[in-house]
Amino acid sequence: MNQTLIDKELPEEQIYKSLLEYLPATFDSNEPVTTALANFSAAIFNAFNKISWAGFYILGEGETLYLGPFQGKPACTKIKIGKGVCGKAASIMETVIVPDVHKFPGHIACDSGSNSEIVLPVTKNNLLIGVFDLDSYLLNAFTFVDKYYLEELLKKFSEIINLSNYKIL
């Protein structure tokens, strides 16, 4: 992976534009999907001061999301579809932004320090592959700017990487 330094002090939209410019060029469709998932998580985690956890939960058997590559503290290893923020995003196949996780009914607290969260479905050919989850120790950390650019990054990611055959189990 190209080691492109991104100044975390730039405005968030500029950070995302930088990621959109260089990150897709680092994806290699010939490498294992796990490699791409790990580097994607690391790039997002390291680009922003506000992020305390960034990673994937991959759809497995039995309507369960299983922990995939991530950056941050150890996390919950499995989440049922429909449960918590990750499970909700997976069930409705839409991005979910939670300004205050303590007010989200059924929130699953893998890290008690987390205060806000954004979860995006990861799809290929309109099929759910998993979710990409970002947590923050800050309240109201994620906005529609995050939603827009993260959705664009994941779209480019899924165009390059063969996610349709990726299974956690």
C-alpha cells in the first residue's frame, strides 16, 4: 500500500477528498480480500483524530455479522442482524448515524467509552456482504459529510475488490 500521509488537521472534507484520490489506487483485486479490508480500516482509522474504532463485520451463517479486520480496541465478535447499530444498518441496508449511542435502543457497547457511531452497509450487486463500523469517543462525531464520503469510498472499494465471494466462515 502506498504510504500517503494525510494531515489530520485539514478540514474533514479535504481529508476525505484525499482518501478518495489515493485509497482506491491502493486496492489490488489480486490480493486476498482480508488484506484490502485491513488496509481500508487502517487508512480510515488513521486519517481522523475523532475515530476510536474502525472495522468490518462480515455476514456469516445464521443472520450473524462476524468481526472482521479492524483498528482499535478488541471488539464484540458477533452481532445478530437487527441488533445494535451494526445489525440495524445491515437489516435496512442503509447507513445509520447515531449522534449519542447511549440514546440508541439496544446499542451494543463493545467499548464503554464510545459515544457516537456511524455504520455503513457493505454490498456487492445489491447483496449484503457486511458493514463498516466507525466509533468515536466524541458525541455527534459523524455527519452527512462522513456518510457521503464513506459511501463513495466503499462504492469504489466494492468495484475493485471481489467481495461477492467473501465469507467469514
